[in-house]
Amino acid sequence: MNGTEKVVKHLEMTQTVINRLGRNSFLSKSWSMTILIAAMVLIAKENLQNQYFVLSLFLPIAGFWILDGYFLWQERLFRYVYDDIRQQTDTDFKMDLGNHKGKLKSSWISAIFSVTLIIFYLIEALFVGAIAYFF
């Protein structure tokens, strides 16, 4: 296997990791919505129209938001790794994330407060807040 073939294989491996992180992010959003909708169905059917129960729904929203931010953070770091690998002529198959932690948008906090995550989870939180307000 020559250097170019190694680089292509390394790029494929890195892209697989990026795809998996993107899938995890999607599943995090799916589970967040599923739990929120299931809780709303319980509120409508059962005698759980308690304001504290509704307010407790902010915990899974916050948890999934932080988890989704982690997946986005890792995905961004692996995209930097992918870009480094792309410029190589031969590779040792390392995926060192530490070299990229000081780059633009490469912190967990910046991922948590990215525009897409803020919009998605803020809509969920506003929805729960509106339900809590009416109860």
C-alpha cells in the first residue's frame, strides 16, 4: 500500500467517525423530541398537570443540549483532522485531536451555543415554558 492509498484509507476512516458523530447528534435531537412529546401526552391524559412536572422537562432538554454540543464539538475537531490528513502525502493513521483544540469554534462551549443548537433547543424550552405557564 503506497502513501496515497494510505491517505485515502485514513480519510475514509475519519469520514466514518464524522458520519457517526453526525448520526449521534441527530439521534440526540430525536430522543429529546420523543421524550418531550411523550411527556406532553402524559400531561394531557393523566393527572400530571402539575407545574413542577412540566418544569422538570427542562432537565432532559438541557441534558440533550449539552450532549448534542459534545457531538458537534467532536465533529468539528474531526473535521480539522480530516483537513490535515487531506494535505498529507503519507500517513501514520493518527487522529490526534489535541492539536486542534485552540482553533476557531473548537471548544465545547462554542458548540453548545452554536446557532443551530440554540434554535432547536430554545424552541423546545419555549414550548415547555408555554405549557408550564398555562398550568
